[in-house]
Amino acid sequence: MKKIALLTLALFLILSASAQKKMVSTAQSALEKGELDKAWEAIQAAKDNDETKALPKTWFVRGQILQAIGKSTDSKYTALFENPIVEAYSCYQKAIDLDPKKRINKEVDLQLIELSTIAINKAITEFNIKRFDKALDLFELELSIETSPIYKNKIDTPMIFNCGLAAFNSKQYDKAIDYFKKAAFYNYNGGSIYSLIGNSYLLKGDTANAIAIILKSNELYPNEISTLVDLINIYLRTGESQEALNFLNKAKEKEPNNASFSFAEGTLYEKMGQPDKAVISYTNATEVDPNYYDAYYNLGVIYYNKAVKENDSATSENDNNKYQELIKKRDQELKTGLPYMEKAHLINPKADDAAKSLRSFYMQLLLNDKLNQLKQEMGW
């Protein structure tokens, strides 16, 4: 009786194990029929069972099902798992780990070719709809796939860059810096990659490293104007006007007809309390670009502010002759600045700041006809 009982138990164990292995086959069969919900239910049962959870086949089939879910556009199936493509890759890797003889490797390699295509396409989609964290997961997955033997450990610098860009846009700046630095190591995108590294540091609040990396870019790519622009912007941001001016002069040497450089120079001179030099710079900007609204507007403001100073001096002057002289100087500053503000308004009639400033000019100079015309135009 004891022997019979033991035989019965052995038979039961064999049948039980066979039944569990059948769940893997059931999952595979449902997958082949496109019944992904049934396939998922069966493979999840096999994954959690002690008899089948250590089988390479279980994890390989689970990877295939997840991969199919990732390809599907049917909401009934896509709802089965949140990030199926990334998990599919993990399943394939586990299948390899559980197979010491590596017999399953070739089957996995064949799946990875398709998985790679799915990952890239989904990453681009996620990036375009601004789900940058999900795009990063998928771009990183593609990099992992490319480390497999079938890809012979290729160096995919565009994909490294994509990872950096997704990390940057998802505000994972440390990770962005790491990826951009790897891309820079392979000389990808020239000086612009250093600009991204610098911006990542700036957004982290690390100005020192931002400056250091852009200076390095300027050494490596001295002919790229973008690195000079980056340095100018950083020094403007930190309030180091003289440093910004130094690099601005270098930028002007390379592009003397760049109106924005002359304009930036003007703003710097204003910050440094040198309005007369600012006037020269803004005037240069308007000569290069006759429709440079901001340059004309700033010119008008400079002369208006000069007029205000003369007026302030006049109000505190007790000597009538000196008072009249100061009022003349005030009016002269206003008359000098007026054409610039009128030009700014002409370029952009809808700009509120220019229109209101022009109203102040007209009021101070008692140009009532022009003032009424402006009020009618602006609907005041």
C-alpha cells in the first residue's frame, strides 16, 4: 500500500508539473491566435507558479506577449500592462539568465530586432506628445537592446543624444548631462552639444560648471558663433556685464552685420550706465535692420530719460535763466528721441509700450494734434 501511495504521489506531481507547463503552451497558443487577454492571464499564472516560474520558456513567452501588447492599438489589450515594451525586454533578459546553456539566446535575438523598432517608434511618439519621461524610458531601452550580441555593441550616438534630449525635457538634468557628455565624447553635433550641457548645468543652478563647459566648447569650436552667444547670455544672466561685453565684441568681429549683437551691446552699455555708448550701439542695430523695433524703442526711452533728468534739474532751479536753459535742454532731448519712438510705433502699431511712451512725448511737447490722432488710433 505504501508503494502504491508513493507511486500515486509521484504521478500526481508529474501531472501537476505538466499541467503548469501546459499553461505556458496555452499562453503561447492564445498569443498566436491574437487573444492577448487570454494569453496574459495564462502566462501570469505560469509566472507565479513554483513549477514554471524558473523556466526560461515562461519568461520568453511572457516577453512575446508583452511585445504584442506593445504593438496593439486595441485598448482592451493596451490596458493589460502600462509599459509593456520595457517589461518585455526585462523578460527576455530573465529568460537568458535562467538558461545556463544559452539555447534560448537566438530566439531572444530575433525578438529584439522587432522590439527595437517598436521601442524607437513609441519613443518618438511619446516625445512628440511631450511625455518626455516615457520617451526617455523607451530611448534608454533601445540603448540597452543595442548592447545585445546581435547588434555587436554598436555605438549609437544619435540615440545617446535622444536620451539626453528626453532627460533634459523631463527636467532630469543630471541624467541629461551624462548623456550629452557621452555624445560629446563621440564628437556628436559639434559645439551645440556643449550648449545643451551648459544649459543643463544652468537649470541645475550650477553656473560655474555651465561657464566652464561653454568655455571648453569655445576652445574646441572657435568658429562656432553659438558658443559665444551662450557665454554672452550666461554673463548677462549673472550680471557680469564686462565679461559679456568682451565676448560680444568677439561675436561682432565674426558677424559685424548681426543687428542683435549691436542691440545686446546697447543693453549692456545701458546697464553699465553709459547711455551715449548705448545710443551708438542701438543706432548701429537700426542701420543693419531698419525694422528693429526694440532698438528704436530703446533709443526713444534713452532720450526720454535724459529729458526727465533735465526736467528734474529745472524744477529745483531757482534762477529763472538757468531754469529756462534746462527746459530747452529737456525739450531738445524730447525732440531728439521722438522720431525713434514714432518709428517704433510705426513698426509695431499694436505695441502698447511704444504707444504709451509716444503719448508721453506728445504731451510733453504739447503736440496736441498728434496726441489726438494717436488716441483715436489706439482707441483711448
